[in-house]
Amino acid sequence: MRIEELPITKIRRPLFRQNDQTKVAELMASIQQIGLQEPIDVLEVDGEYYGFSGCHRFEACTRLGHETIRCKVRRAPKSILKMHLA
């Protein structure tokens, strides 16, 4: 696993999740003041990035207009991606 700044536009969010907008707003305020403290987790499969956790942090950074986001990147085979999508 490695920590990396990735372009937000390169991270696919394959599962829809309705975020708590109060939590997103609170995260936005926190990120503006002290920055993103906890990276989101992404899977790297064949050079593509997939995010399955950190949905609130991802939305907060997106709404703040950030071009990149700090990620914990874990390489995985397609079989692991399929398990996450199931």
C-alpha cells in the first residue's frame, strides 16, 4: 500500500451511495481549516482507480473544488474488484 495524491477525476466511484449532507458540510469546513486528515482508500486495478470508502471525504473535496485527493492506494487483481462490486 502507498499514499498518493490522485486526480479526483481519475477515481471511479462504481457504487452509488447517498451521503449525509450534514456530515459532508462539516467535513468541508474541517478540510478548509486543517486539510484532509485521513486519506481515502482506493483500489488500483490495471492502472484504473476505484473508490469504495471515504465517500463523504471524496464528496467534500469535490465540492471544495480540489483537483487531487490523498489516497491509500492498494493494488489488486480484477477478482478483488469483482468481490467489491458484488
